[in-house]
Amino acid sequence: MKTIVPTSEHIASWIISRVAAYGEIDPGTFTVDTSLADLGFNSVYALTLCGDIEDAYDIDVDPTIIWDHPTIRGLASAVHEKIGHV
């Protein structure tokens, strides 16, 4: 059976909702091109988001993915690519 891979846009939307919830930030105040660091992301948030990504998409994610792809767009693209290679 073929697994349906969510689009990068779907993943970005999901990440936006998580980031907004973690930081209690209105999701309308930032975009997919906003740096996660500019949103107050730190190592605790990064580990939490990585765990949520692993649970939501059934993949293993190294926490350095957050620092290697510092925007929501970049992170969503990296997650999308990783899902496609599972």
C-alpha cells in the first residue's frame, strides 16, 4: 500500500499551529519565512517540535533539523523530503 505524503504546505500549516501553541503567539503575526529563532524558539521548543513531528509523521528527526532549516518553510520542506524517503 502506498503512503500518502502530505504536501510541504500542509506540513508548514501544521508547524505554524504547533509554533503558535508553544509560544502562545497569534499565527497571523508570522509567516512561513519567519525565523524560528525570531519567534523565541530555543532548544526546549526544538526538542518538543521534533518529538511532535516524529509522532505526527512517523519519522525519526534529529533536533539539528531545526537549526539546519531555521524557517517554517525550510523545516516543512525538509520534513516533506524525509517523509518521502521513508
